[in-house]
Amino acid sequence: MGKERLIAFTDAVLAIIMTILVLELKKPSEMTLDAFWALRASFFSYLLSFFWIGSSWITMNRLWEHVKRIN
């Protein structure tokens, strides 16, 4: 397997994980600031997870630049 295929696979897995995170967000009961404030814990956990996975993705892409061969 080539390096590019493995990079594409890991990118796809991370994209799917990030998409599932969005699907798990609850919709506010009404479009008011209070309704969004009531869901602040779930939105905060989403943002924290999104940035953590995104930073992991960036780090992995930087590490892949140093890989020369995959067995």
C-alpha cells in the first residue's frame, strides 16, 4: 500500500468522526439566546472535540511528510 492511500484513509476516517460529532448536537427548542445558552455544555464539548481532532489531523499530516516508506 502506498503512503498516499494510507493518508487518504486516515483523512477520511477523521472526516467521518467530525461529521458524527455534528450529528450528535441537539437542536435548540426555540431560536432564542436562552435556548442556545441552555445547550452551552454540548456546544462547548463539540468545539473542544472538533479542535482536538483537527489539531491531531494537522499533526498527522505534518508527520506524514517525514515518512519515506510503508511496509
